[in-house]
Amino acid sequence: MKIFTLFSIILLLYLIQIITIINAQLRPSVRKLHNAVLVDKKLYIFGGFHDLLTDTIEKGYNLVPDDRFFYLDVSKTFDTSILPWTAIPDNAINLPLLNLSTVFSGGVSASIGGINNDTIFFINNNNPVNNQNIPPVNTFNTKTNLWISQNIFGDVPIGTNQMKGITDYNGKIYLLTGFNFTTDQGIARNNGIFILDTIKLSCTVQDAPISRLDYAATLLPNGIIVYIAGQEAGGNLIPNNFNVIYLYDTTKNTDNWQAMITKGNVPTTSDNGISSVLGLNGDRIIVFGGHNNNNNNNFIYVLDTTTWEWNIPNIKGKGPRFIRNDHSANVIGEYMIITFGKFGLLDFSYRENGESDVLLLNISNDSEYEWVTSFDPNAIISSPPSKTSSSPAPSSSDNNNNNNKDNIKAKKDDNTGLIIGIVLGSGGINILIGTIYYFIKRRKKIKESAKFIPTPGGVANEHVITIPSDQDSSSYGRSGNSRTGRSGN
């Protein structure tokens, strides 16, 4: 009876643990136009939305802070059917949602910076809708999880969820504008590029020959930012926005801009909502997705930055069936990691049809990329040669600079894989319970044999078995005189 009671208690505790794990599993909402910033082994996701925007939508979103700001743990191996989304400690208490621009007013732009390159800078916009009296810049320290509203000297930077922040080798964030804006000095502008120094906490705005929204931006090892595609503030696509791209040289004080005419297999249709990352050798820009299906195969194009020639790479593996736009992409190890996104206006049917919120493209082999479903954190690729500097390494909202298994069909419910793992793990629990049961029975037999009392007469005292006390019985097996004694551990 005692053994059965012990078994029941262990089983009950185990079932409670299973329920707790399942309930605690973070499964974020689908989203578009979010920020994805890689810091160390964490891919932080902030913001985005999945509904038609109204002036009251923020109230509903803010009810779940852990769905507004969280991270993907890329320090561990995972399959895209079971994603290690992780909540930030005390996020519900600390996240200053009222100090961040609303998605209805345009959202924020985020990028990495700071002296130790471990701080995320959230840059608000100056849209008067719901943005009165909020600080222009808020920072999140990824080591301490502390938020600070920053005072910025000089021009006040402006960011939105359609502006890609790029951090250079000296800790400066570059934000190419799209919307018309007015500076603090009352000067109306329809273009410009903000340069926010995250070390000195100062900002300047410079003229720009272009005005873009929903574009792709990539920092090259030589300090040049490449701007590709995008649309005008009114929503019109820029004509030939793959054929003519723009380069901004962060190392120059003047004449920073250059228009570059590309060649090769140029995407035929202008596009926006694409993502771009720097290839592992530092001489290729890999472009994915968009609103228009330029490439019916895998939605992937590559731009050779030594010849400025476009091509469609060889790709194997089972790629996504649904084109995605307004997503984010980062390079982590040997993978291009694509997070969330949608098709059309607000079509998130990829999840309903079994595709994961995260897509993995192995880009370690330039001659052939591969769509995979398994992430290996130990497959670390050396960074491409970069400008020598003691300042923070370059990064961006897309983190452009920073094992191949057979593809497994993604589950419709991310918790299915978790439950399967738990069930398989229960075998270990059963073995543990069986072992406990065995040793309890064994000890009981030892006690029963130890309590044998010899009948009187004819038995020498040296052969009489002494009945051990409870204290003695624990040392009885350790004495080496009995083969049935239990271990002392």
C-alpha cells in the first residue's frame, strides 16, 4: 500500500509538471512589420500587428506584454515545429508601452548600439496621433533587462516600423526616412537620413536623394549601406527599384550617396516588403520575399556586390509554399532566419497550413543554399572581414552581418511536438519509478531476513543473527558482510 501511494504521488507530480510546461509555452501571435534584433544568443522580437489598424487597437495588444516583446533562444538546437520562444523576465512590469509609438501611428524602428553593443535602441516617430509627450528614444539593456528613456542631443531622430535601422562599425544608427517630417527647428522635409550616435547620444539629419518606406538595407564590410526596393510615402512603388539601387558610404563626410545600376537576372517587378541579409563571405546580398512574386521558385535572389549582378541561386530542400512580406531576416551562424510576415494585406494562412513562424535557409554553401527545419547553434561561421575598430560590431534591425536535416512537415499546433517530447521523456520517469520500487522491495526483504530469530538450544552464539536497529540497518549493507545489503547512497 505504501509503495502504491508513493508511486501515485510521483505520477501526480509528473502530470502537474507536464501541464505547467504546456501552459507556460510561449506561442506568439502572427505579425507583420515587427523588429527583429539579434543580441548575443537571443533574437529579440518587438511589435508588429495582425489586424486592421484602428486608434484603439493598441489597448488590446498591450494586454499581453509578453506578446509585444520576447525573444527566440538561439543558444540551443531546435526544430522549426517547436520554437524556443522565451518571455523576458518581469516584462509585464517593465515594458514601457506608453513610451513607445503606437502601431496605429507608425510604430518604432529598433536597432542595436551602446558602448558594449548590448543595448537595443527603440526610436519613436513624431506622428502626433497618440504620441504626445513621449521620449524620442527608449533603450533596453539586454544584460540587466532595464529600460531607460534617453535624452538625445541635436536633431530628434524619427523612426517607424517601415524604416530599417542600420548600425555601423562605430555605433551609429542610420535611418533613411520615407514620410514627410518636420524637424525640431520647424523645417519641413520630404527626405533625409538620420544618424543617431548611440555612444554620444546625439543625432544629426542629412539630405538624401531618395525617400523610401518598406525597403531593404544591408551594411557591407567596407561600411557602405545598400538600399534596395521600397515604396514612396503615398504607397506607390518606386519604378525599377531592383535595377537601380542606392549606396550610402558611412566612412565619408561628404558625397556619401551613389546610384548603382545593376545587371544580370534583375527581378523584373518592383517590390517592397522584402528582406535582405549579407552572405557569409561578405560579398553577397541575399534577398527574400516581398509583395510581388518575382521568383516563382523560392522567392530568393542574390546580388553580387563585387559585380553588382543579380542571379537566382541554386536551392534544395522544401521551401515555403506561401510568399511572405513585411517579415524580418537575420543571419545567425550559417542560417538566414526569417521570422513571421504575411501574404497580401493581412493574410497569415501560412500558419493555418502548417508552416512555421520561422524559416531557416542554410547559406553556408554559396553554390547551393538549402531550406532546412533544424537549427544547430554550434554551426558558427566566422564573420567576414570588416573595418578594424574597437567600437561595436555592425548590426541592424535585420542584423545583416552578424543540421541540415530532412525537412519535417511543420505541425499545425506548435505544442504537439512539445507533448511528443514529454511523452517520450516519460520513459525515463517510468524507469526511475521502477527502480525506486525495486529497491523498496529489496530493502523489505533484507529487513525480513534480518529479523530471523533462532529456536532455543543447539545453536552457537556466534551463528545467531542479531536483529539490527533502523540505524544499524543502513550500515548493515555497507559492512561488506551481506550480499543483499543496499548501497548507502
